[in-house]
Amino acid sequence: MAILSIIKFPDARLHTIAKAVKVVDERVRTIAQDMIETMYEANGVGLAATQVDIHERIVVVDVSDERNAAQVFINPEIIGQSIEKKEWEEGCLSVPEVYDIVTRPDRVRVRALNLDGEVFEIDCDELLAVCLQHEIDHLNGKVFVQHLSRLKQTRIKSKIKKQAQA
């Protein structure tokens, strides 16, 4: 397996809309496994294929305390969400060392394929709900900082550029 390179904001590739996976085969399973290893190596709780320059609808997450319960979502879609919203402090492997409050639906229902190509649905709340919404945003070409004010976005871009020059 391999550790993949994570694209950093404001790279334009992060705004690419991912295409649906047509067949869940060994190639897709290998991508998912590489993404899990990359997520763990980077100390993340979620990773979308878009972040590693693979523009297919694949997401991996692990919100467990033990960091041993990775879940794979292929072609994930939010099919239901609560009216209630919740604020969470979010960060992103593509936007290192930046954290800010984002308001999202408190609960979501997600439909996806598993590694065997079987459809499943899951009701999520707390960190899993936030993580899946965040990662599905990536698949749709959206980075969490786009939920913030223009002023905050400008400050974050400046901070990232300074980090890159250091």
C-alpha cells in the first residue's frame, strides 16, 4: 500500500467535482486502502479522494478513539438531514493548522456503496455526521473554508502562502 500526497488549499484541484465510481473493483479497494493509510499517517479523521488528486467519489473516515475502525463510503450521498443545526470546530488535512467553526445539520442519513459494491445507509450524528458532510463537500469541489466569511477565507489563504514560503 502507499501513502498518498495530500493537495493543499488553495490548489484549484480541490474544486474539481468527483465522478461516480462505476464499478467497485480491486482498483477502487486499493485506492480506499491507500486513502486509509494516508489518513492515519496524517492524523486525520476523514479523507476524500479529491484531496489526493483522485477525482472519484470515495471517502474514508475513522472517528473512533482507538483509530482502528475505518469506514469506506463509495458514491456517498446525503439523503436526509435534520432541521437542527450544530456548530463544530472543523479542520482539514488540505488546510493544515487552520480550524474554525462551521454550522451544519446536526444529523444526516447517508447512502453509499461498501467495498463489496453493496448499497448501505447509515444514520449519523456528532463527529461522524460532521465528518461525512465535510468529506462529501470535498467530492463536490468545496473546501470547509468556503463556509466561512470572505475575510476569514482571505486570511487563511495568506496564512497558507506564508507557511509554504517558510
